[in-house]
Amino acid sequence: MLTYDLDKRGSTPLYDYLYQCIRQDIISGKLQAGERLPSKRTLAQHLSVGIITVANAYAQLAVEGYITSREKKGYFVEDVSSYRVRRKAAAAMQPEAAEREYFADFKANRISLQNFPLATWTRLMRETLSVHNEELLKTVPYKGVYELRKAIAAYLAHNRAMQVDPSQIIIGAGTEYLYGRLLQMFGHACTFAIEEPGYKKFASISASFGNPWKYIPIDDNGLMIDKLEEGGADG
């Protein structure tokens, strides 16, 4: 039976603390994949808490992919072994990382393994592969999957008050590809203004397409307009 000292939760909501305790047991391997969890009523009685507290904790674990609900059978632990491997790898790198402490890391292709919701991502990937397996084998339109472009257009309309048709949206495999499309559209004669300091990689991409650029300094308010006008850039 799952037993936790709920008095140690401090100001953390009861259901959230219970969720964290069970989640830690799953990540550490104390609760194994396929293991059946106690029913909500049984665990609530054992811990002397309300059923709604356990229900909320289980619901959060299910949403993040740590457990799954099987009809008329209960809740079972999901396989998060790949997540444990990544956490161990990240922990092994801590001594080296401690030598260099940064407030933020904006380098490309970097993610926080500790904060990335890998279990949720894994669950959604499994659902996508099982539900849309045939669609995933089809050739993707050059602008990107229509359903995704339609969803982005709806988001822009609802959250940014932008009326954009899905046909005006292009989905690309990363920013470098999309920058290349933009550079092709503007042509070689267009000179770009790039903030200094700023995204240096765009300058190298621009150079590979034969487009000139000008570095424009910034101040506390952003790009310096007078320097931009003197720079002679087109875009």
C-alpha cells in the first residue's frame, strides 16, 4: 500500500503533494511499469484523505502519462524507463554543469531534460501513431499538414486578432529551412538588418544564400532607429 507522510507537504496543496510523491516513486522505479495502483477509495481511506484528493492526484498523473486508466480494472503504472535513463544522464552531467552557471541558455537544439514533460510527450506520440498511422505514411504537402495550418490560423484569430488563411501559413522543419524560404522570396538584392548583439546564425544563413546584411546596435529600448536608417538595409 502506498504510504506517505502528508504532514511534510507544507503549503503545497494536498492532491499536488500526493501526485508528486507517486510521481517520484514511478520515476525512481519504486513503482514498476504495469503495477496496479490502489483504488481511489482504498488509498483515500489508507491516507485518511478525501476521495477527491486521490482522484485529482491520479488525474494529473494520467494527464502527464505516468499512469493509465483501464476500464473496470483500475489505474496502472506506465513505462517511463526512457525518462529515468535521461534523468540519470542529466544527473551525471551535473558536476560539469555546476562549473558554469547560466541564468538562461538560448543555444539552439537545447532543452531542459529535467523540465521537459517527456512522459506526456511519449503518451501523445503513442496516441498519434495509433490513431493516425495511415496519415503519417502519406506525403506531406509542401506547406505542411493542412490540419496543423488550420489550427495555427484559428489560434492567431482567437489569441492575436489576426485573420490568416491556412493557405498563407507554411510549416517547415526548423527555423533554418524557413529562413531559407524567406531569403529566396526576398532575393539576393535584399540587404537585411540584424541586431547586434542578436541571432548570429541568421547572418551565416544569409551569407550562404548570397544576401548581404548590416549589424545594427541596440539600446535599452531595442534596435537604434537612427543607426538603422544610416545602415541602408532593406529589411
